[in-house]
Amino acid sequence: MNYYLGIDGGGSKTLAVISDAAGRIVGRGASGCGNHQTGAERAEINIREAVEEALQQAGLSKEQITYSVFGLAGADREADFRILRPMIARIGMEPHDILCDTVIGLRAGTRKSYGVVVICGTGTNCYGMNRSGQELQVGGFGYTFGDFGGGADLAVEAFRAVIRAWEGRGRPTRLTQAILSKLGYASEAEMFHYYLDHGLRVPHEIAKLLFEVAAEDETAREILQRQGRELGNAAGAVIRRLGMQQDVFDLVLAGSILTRGESRYVAPYISEVVSAAAPGCTLQKLEQEPVAGALLLAMEKSGIQVAEDVYEQLQQTLSVKAANAVWIKD
């Protein structure tokens, strides 16, 4: 029996899943942050812990795994891979491959061999592959290097909107009461001074409040609309540079902001930008955990062609809803 290991090492958690060649899940593991950019030593510990938990649950040894694919946040440049290659080698899963988490997100979201994915979770990223196998990543390096959005930036935008409304530089917004209640302050002044006096950062969780008030708040909607257009800009750049304007392909929407939030406030603005660049592009919300893409790639890299029933099996067990019900650790 052949077994495959897929790993999704993200900014907030690491998931490891083992399946057989039919796509049946036999082992799962979960741990903390798997992004080496926030601490390589801790990321290695977390990735190892998730892998070992999955192996233990499956009742398998490392030697029984046919192929492993590590889809890792922060695996963007050669400078990253110089850190990641020895790190993953020490875990002892051979043979294996290391890919950026954008790659496994795309593979999990489409049954085609090519396409584009935009990720909007803690941060943002965009990756594409054309029919010829040419690849391109745009973004993933933060605001200074051209990005906008994700939970971190959106939380700051929401916080800023409250401060600007309080000072008179912006319109009144329902975000004010939502954020004050969430953070436990009686007034904008109290929150303003406490954050300044203690050098606090705005928590990423504040981004969720944008969706909660968006139906009745223009300020929140404008922030989310900007997020959509920025993601569309990134996808459009990938499409044009890979020469995909005339192709028919999927644009996969991945990351918690797009898959767990009210994407109706964001997705239409992605579509608005992208449809002008590639009329044959279809938006597809990622309905499986990205780790499913790592499993599919592990199968393909071992030399097998993925059958339709494998897709269906993984869809049943690794859909976002189904997977959330079984991951014990956040």
C-alpha cells in the first residue's frame, strides 16, 4: 500500500495529513505556526510535531510514506529555501518536496493542471501556472513590497477608521462600537492612549469585524472593496505576465478572509478587475483545506495520475467544514 503525506505550514497553524492512493485519510496532525520567517526553530518543532502526530495516528513509520509534500508559508525565494531544505531534511521524510503554500492552495482548488490562486489570510499572496508549466508569484512580502491586505492590514485599516472617525477626519462608522466592545474599552480616547502608551499592535482578529458590520457600514465595505481590487490587481499581473489572457482557467480564492468571511464583499471586486484581463477566468472559492493540494501533488510527484474518485474522496474528508470539525489544535 502506498501512503502520501501532505503538510500545510501556515502563519497560524500547521496541518499534516496522510492518505492512501485512493485518497482515504488515515492520519492527521496539527500544531502551531509553520512559517520559518517568524522563527525557524519554532517552525521546525511545529512541523515535526504535526508530522509525528499524523504518523502515530496512522500507525505508520516514516519509511512507509511513498512521498511527502511540504507546502509552507514563507517558502518564496532561494534565501528561504536555503533555510528550509536542511530544516525539512532533518525531519526525515524521504523523498519529499518543499513548495510555497500558494502552490498547494492552487492545486487544492482546481482539477486543471494550470490556473491562478489568490490567498488572503493573515497576509496576501498570488501565484499562477500556465499551460506550459511556467510559474509566477506576485506578492507575499508585505505592504512595503507592494501588498495590501490580509488579516493584519485589514485589522489596522479598521482600527484607523475608528480613530479617524473619532478625530473628525473620517465619517462615523459602526466599527467604533464593534472594536471598542471587542477590545474592552469604554471610549475611543481610552483605546487611543492605551495603545500609544503601551506600544500595542492591533490584533488580527479585528479584521473579522469588518464583515460583521459591512451590511450597514459604508466604511467597512470600502475597506473590503479595496481588498478585492488589490487581489484582482495581483491576479491580473500574473495572468498578463504568464500570457493567460485567452485561456480558460480557474482563479482559486483561498485564505480565511475569502473562504470563511463574507466573500460577497470582496469577490465581486476581484472579478471586476480580473475579467477585464482574462474573460475566460472563473472564480472558484477554495472548498478544501489547502493540505489536500499537498496530498495531490505528492501523488503526482510519485508518478501516479490522480483519478476522479480520489478528488471526490478528498472533497468529502478535507472540505473546509469537515476538516474544521476534526482539527483539535488551532
